[in-house]
Amino acid sequence: MKKEKMEGLLRRKGEELKIPKSLEPEQMRETLINAERKSFRFHLRTHVSGRNLYTMVAAAVCFCLVTGIWSYMGQPEDLLLPDRFVSEQDSGQAERQDRKETKGAAVSEVEQVLPESAHRSYEEIYAYLSENWQRKEALSGESEGEGALSAGIEDLAAADAPVSRQKLEASTEAFGKTNTQVEQVDEADQIKNDGRYLYQIAGKEQEENGQYSVQTGIQILDTQGGLKEAAFLDDFESVEEFYVWEDLLITIENKCYDCAAPLSSEAAPSMEKKMVCGDLYMFQGYHEIRIYQIADRSRPVKLKTFTLQGIYESSRVSEGYFYGISRFTAEPGEGEQDYDAYIPSLNGKRMEAERIYCPEDADGTDYLVLVSIDLSDPTSFADSRAVLTGAGTYYVSTENIYMAQYRSVYGTESAEEGKTEDATGLLRFSFEKGRFYARAQGEVPGNLESCFSMDEYEGNLRVVTTVQEYEVKEIRDDRTGVRLGYDYEESSRTSALYILDSSLTVKGKIEGLAEGEMVRSARFQTDPLFAADLSDPENPRILSELKVSGFSEYLHFYGASLLLGIGMEADEETGREQGMKLSMFDLSKPEEIKEISRVHLKEYDYSEALNNHRAALVDAEENIIGFEAEGWQTSGCPKDYVVFSWQDGAFVQKQKFDIRLKDGGSCTVRGTFIGDTFYLLFGNGTARAYDLNTGELQEEI
């Protein structure tokens, strides 16, 4: 859709929106004043990374509470022992054996955990959704839009292109890899490095007939014999992120419906009647997963394009399979026979009803759609499932996909007087060799901040939440006595850690941490770092607490017994931020955690690494810590890429590269390395090579 049409649509829709009372100017002013008074903020970060931690740390977990800010750290990946499922005591053993027995069975035979009521016909699904549409319309005061059209697929496999399965020759030098949450489970990113070639999403300026435009694509750079561009794939509107797996490039691109959108044969005849360019349909959208053969990096060949209704959310690559998660919003359409409006389509074909799950407590109109692709033969989907849930947080381990949906009790129709608290619903789908298995459903009190709020260890899921409790009071008319509604008063906010078994039943917990702290604003004070012993999942306990100034937004295991923190320094009295900082914590004695070094980077106020773990380059084995940082309260507004190492118990700044563009513009910048050469990749297609030891610029394109 054209930019002008999109802006016009957004403007019209914005003018139609009814502003909730809570967002009216006076109410917002009061909220902000109260927030400033409280001077707290609650935020949660977790990370699972690092190597070779001592066994004594294996049963412990660390989390960082920053006057309402948690930074929770799960176990390092190498402690999730590959043979841990062999033990007779392992609670998940029976499940895995059952999975082996049901491998290859029909869809209806493998769903042995979720209740049968989760499986419905199209008509039952429509009736179920109708209740949610009516509830949604009553709450919003707006009518719903029409149903979405099914996106089709054009099979673009190159008949004359041999599909090579030969891996690129392994690099003999160390090189930078994507910073992932779980080892052996790859994540898509904006850049990739395979030890010889560098890949990045880049927007390159092009000129045609005196008109300038920016073309977004995938840039492939060859580092052998000097830095040079090997290829630039430019047939994209906007690439979200991508993978490089052996000799395949996998790209994901969100798109919006427009007059040129591919349609299924079933939906095409009703196109004129149901869709006009510029209407609300653009919000449904679709996305494409493209597979390219890149055995010859200079000549990428498109093998397959998969088209899915809905918006791409997340994905992983594990053991040669691509696993994707997307969101499809069901619309009422013209009735229950208008299947295209409320049933998601893959490659232009509606999903079968038996592949769709409608949990009893689902209260939204969104599906999460799971798909898998066998990358050794990427010609079709290996499996697919859809579940009706509003889950927006996902954690993927080596065997499971966990979906978390926050359920606020504030303003709900089913309110009752007394104390009540928010909760998060959980779903667990296991996966094996491209097949999905619906396994368990559960719930924990509170809300999760991100995927790093969850961690799996020895068959158990550990979850850290912020628990908001409300005091609910009934409001009645003084004259008539008629109930007018309910008043919600925040009575307390605490933090908790829950340990759940494979059935998502809580087996151990620590509750009531940081009682009385109200999360209200972006001001910070102290940073307690807690260590908890989880060796007995049914009886977790706090081992120690460390208070330091500022807070850590991101935590990363660094070597045998160290924990790296990237965050912000803050004034202990006022809580006001005073620039970025690096911290190193000693975990060798979990009962006595120490901050052994700190560097105050006061000239920097922000880094993407604070909220995107993949933007941080952290390699403990090569002793490299790198990230982009910028400041707007410092003279000259610095924008640098900084590289640190850890030497003799202290941080040492190895390099600082000025990454401001000559024309005054701005773009994303990521860093990576191959051997002793450090590379900076700019989102505008620029690439620079430096000597990592001296900082000398070697090449630039």
C-alpha cells in the first residue's frame, strides 16, 4: 500500500477512535504526577548464555531486582546436559517415549494432552469467536471489520537450479555468532556471519531518472582476499530478519494487502466485493518466508516462497528445521460460511479444523499459527498448527515452544469484591523433527516482561513475574442502589519466581519479593541482585542479595563464574539515570555474590543492546564485548561502537569506533569479527574492516 494511502487511513481511523477516560489529559496528568512521586519502574530481563559454569552454580539462579526491575538469569546452556532425559527420575521421560510412539500418527492421535473440547469444526469455531467479537465490540464501542482474504503463493522454484546440501567449508578462525537465548537454537537477526561471508539487511540508495529511492535487501559480503560485495538481493519491500543455514538463506518479510496481493483461488472472486486498496484490510496483512539457495554466494537462487496470512511474530531454526510463529486476527466477515475471514490460510489453503485449537479460556480473536519447514527439503510445510490465544510472549527451548498470555483483571466483567491479581496463561507445544505436539496448559500469577522471563531446565519451566494485586470495590448509585461498576485500587505489587513441571503445574515458588514497590515511572534507584537456589524445584530459596547503584537491563554469563551486566547508572538518592554502565558479578559463591568491577559510560544514554540481546556481541571464549552506544546529553552527541575485554579482574576498552555518518544521517550499526579483523555493518550498506588489536581502518565499501 502506498505511504500516502496508509497515512490517510491511519488519520481517519485515529479520528474515529474513542479516547478511554483513563487516557484523557487530566487523568494522564494525574497518573504521571503519581508516577513521578513513586519513582519506580518494574522491568524484567533474563538471559541464558555462557559456557562451562561450575557444577556448584548449576542448581542456582540469579535475578536482579532494580527497585522494581528484575533481571533474571537462567542456567547456562551447557548445564542443560544432552543426556539429562535418560534419567529414570526425569518427569518428561514418559512424554518423550509417548512422542516417539505417536510419531507419524494422524493429527487427532497425537493431541493427547489438551482436552477434546479444544478441537472444533469451522462452525463451532465461528460460534466460539462470535462471543469474543461481541465482547470486544462492547468494550471498544466500535464495529468490527470484514474478514481477511487468503494470501496465495507463487511457486518460484528454479527448475534448472540444483539444490546443493554441501556445507560451506568451516572457518579455521573464530568468528562472531548471533547472540541467542538458547544454545543450539538459532534466532533470526539483521546480520549473520558464517566465518567467511557477512550478511546484513541494508537499505541502499538508488537513482533512476533523477529520482532517488531506498531499496531494501540482503547484502552479502565476501571477506576472503579483501572486503567486497558478492551479491545484493533487492526484490523485497522490507525484510524483517533472516537466517543462514548451510547453503540456504531464509528471509521473512511482513506485507500488507494491496491490489497486487496474491490471493487464493477461493478468495479471488470476492476480491472486488470485499477489498478496496486503502481500506482496513491492510491491517490483516500477510507475510512471506523465502528460501534461497546460496551455494554460490554471488548468485543466490530463489527456491521457494511460502505465503501465510497474518503477521510474522518470531521464529527459530533447530536441528535443520525452521519453526515460525505468526499472528492471524479472525474477523466476522459475512457469516460462518465466510471461512476466509476467520480461518487462517497457508499457501492459499485454509487450515483444517482439526489443526486449530480453541482453549476453553481463550477470550480473544487472534490465532497464533505455528509452521515448520524441513530445510533439507524446503518444498512444503512439514507441519502446521493454530491456537486461539492472545499470547504475545514466546520462549523456545531445544524441545518446546512456550506461549504466554497476560490476563489483566482490571475492569473485567466478571469482577467480584475483594482482592484479586493479574495472571499469565501458559501453553506448551513440544516439537520434534518438524512436528508439533500440543502438550500442556497452565497459569501463573502476574505478568512476564519478555521471553527472557522464562527458562527451561531439566524438564521444568522457571518463570519470573510481576504480580499486581488489586482491591476491588463495588460502586452503586447512592439514590437507587443500582450497581454502576467496580473501582480498582492497586493494593500491592510484588515479584515472584515459579517452577512448573511438564504439565505446567506449579511445583515450587518464591513469592512476595520486593513487597510494596509500585512500578510507576522510568526512575531508578538501587539494584539488588538476588541469587536463588533451585536445586530442589519444590522448595526454591533465596541465597543472597547484593545492592548496587543503577540497574542491569541485560545479563550474560561470562566464563566460568562471572555474570556480565549491561545497564544504566543512577543517582542513589534521586533515582535519575546518569548514563550507561558495565558491571561484572562474581558468582563463584552464590551465597555471597559480589560486583567486582564497574565501568561508568556516562557519555552514553542508550544502546539497542539494552532491549535487544542480539544487538550485543558477547563472546567469552574470545573475550569480546561489543555494542553500539549513543548519547544525547553529552556535547557532540556521540554515537560509537565500543569494544571491551575482561582482563585481570577489570574491563578494558579495546576500541571505540565513531559510527556517525558523514551526511548527518543515522542507521543501525552492528559489529562482528573474523579472527583479528573486526567488521562494522551499517544499515545503509556501508561496511568497514578494522584491525581488532590496533583499531586501524583496513577497508571500507
